[in-house]
Amino acid sequence: MEYNFPVTRTTHPKPRPADESKLGFAQYFTDHMFCMDWDEGQGWHDGRIVPHAPIEIEPASCVLHYAQMMFEGMKAYKTPSGAIQIFRPEMNIARMARTCERMCIPELPGDLFLAAVKAVIWEDRDWIPSSPGTALYIRPFIFGDEVSFSVLPAKHYRFMIILTPTGSYYAANDGGLATTRIFVQDEYIRAARGGTGFAKVGGNYGGGMRASLDAMKYQCKDVLWLDAAEHKYVEEIGTSNAFFRINDEVITAPLDSGTILPGITRNSVIQLLKKWGVKVSERKLAIDDIIAASKDGSLQEIFASGTAAVISPIGCLNFKGTDYKVADEQVGPVAQKLYDTLYGIQTGKVEDDMGWTYKLFDLK
């Protein structure tokens, strides 16, 4: 289906960041955003591109009281040939459908979603950075804004997309990869079986902020969550999936419990490792086994994977107030190769022999 969205262009364009090496993450937002509505009996309607600005919302809107919302995260990249492309959008669409079903939000058709992403990026194409480590981060989200205190699914929703040019999520001073410190959280939980751990919803992150504050007390950048039932097995690292390389085996938590977000980068990492002949396992791994591996020297690497950071190497775990080193605390060879390959494919500097990129349009 062909979609044509009316555009209201801003009359006050913002100055673009002059130094792409200092973009940070979500510090600047582009000139425009996409908006669309859903009503019972009418479906999705009135898609439009308007100036990025604060939105008006009734204080009694159900999202503010019962958190009926979902979001996604993607990036657009500028290739050396001048093409603008995104990475594995069909997986974002599939995950969005699963999240919407869990949250009783009306499903957004995949072709409509892609058309909206393409249209709003086209309007703000001059904002797409091209320096090493940069991208245009895409944040689509849906929320129910029916005025209601009834704890039932809303009858009106808004779908929006906002854009922000970003740099590396965790970066060394030279712009390359740098290891981080991670705090192992063994008191609070992120998700339990039967909950919303597999869905991309705000409540998963809001409930984790207390743990993040605890991590900062130990100069740690993020949290490694343990399972809800036994506080024994490792699950996720904050906004990312977690990988542990022990005795040349790369291990990550399985998805069967429904408590792990099925990351798109996670899936890509697993596929690449298998392609390279690296032993990779999706199985439970106890934090005690990781600590033992740190002590005996068999813990070779830990890294996180996600849209924001791509690959984030970890150099140290803090568990119960004690630091446990990961090998020599430097970026490991597997993490570096994964980052170089994934970011290279995403930016068009490495051949995409996996069929993962999706071209939106050409600038030239």
C-alpha cells in the first residue's frame, strides 16, 4: 500500500550540532516528528509529519496512570555511497507486534510503520551524521491517551516517531570501544515469568531505576540483572543483552522464560558467531560460575549488545561490593570483531552478506 503523509514544516529550524564527535546520546532532536492516531472502529488514521514540539495531553490520560505504552529503538546510517539505510527493520516490526499484543495495543501494520519511518527521516535527512560511531537514532512509540481511570485497554492511541543524531553510547576518548564497569543487582528484579520482560515497554525500565542508582554508588555504568526466582542466573545488562565468553564458549541467557528482551543485535551476534565457527550457547549461567571463572582466569570476555551501543565490552563486575576483573579489563577480540562487523554492515563499509540492511533512499 502507498502512503502519503502531509507535512507541516517547521518555521524555526534548529541549529545542527557543529561537532559530531560530541553528539552524545539523545542530546539533540531533529526538526520534525511523525504523529498518527487510532480510534476504535476507525483504526490508524491521519498520519502526518509536524514540527518537533511538546505535545498536549489530558492529565487523566490512561498512559499517565496505568502505563499502557510501548516503544522501539532503531538507527539510520549514511553509507559512503550516499544511501540511507536501517538495520533489520522486519525484526523491529515483529517485536513491536508481540509487544502490542501483550500490552493490548492495536497492532501497527509493518508497511505503514516503514512508510512512516522513511517519510520522517526524509524530512530531516540533513540531520543524519556521518562521522565514525554516529547514527540517527529512531524512537517510535505508541501510547493510550483515552481519558479514563478504568483499568482496561484504551480506545484511543497515538503513534509517534522522534529522531535524534547520536554518537557512541559508551566510547573511549578516541571514539573507539571502551570497557565499562557493571553492577550485579541481586536484590531487585527486572522481570519474572509471565510478566512483560520480553516486551519493550517503559515500565520495565522505570522499575529498574533504583538498581541503576545503586550501580552508580560503585562507579558502575549499568546493571546486570539476575533471575527473579532464585537470584542466581544472569539475564540482561540494563538496556542490553549480555554475553559471557568462558573457555572459548560464548554464553547468553535463553529466551524461553519470557524474561529476556529478544534483542535484534543479540540475534545478529548469535548468527555471526555461528557463522565464524565460535561455540555459542543460549543457556542458563550462574553468577557464581562467572565469579569463579574470573578468579581462575577462564573468563575471557563479557559484552553487551543492543541498538544504542551495538557492542559494549565490560571490563569489571561489581558483585556484593567486590570487583571481579574480566581478563585484562581490555576490549576482547570477539567483542571488537563483532562491533567492527556489525557497525561496518550498518554503515555500508562492510559487505552485507547476511541480507540485514534495508535502504530507505539515496541522497545523491
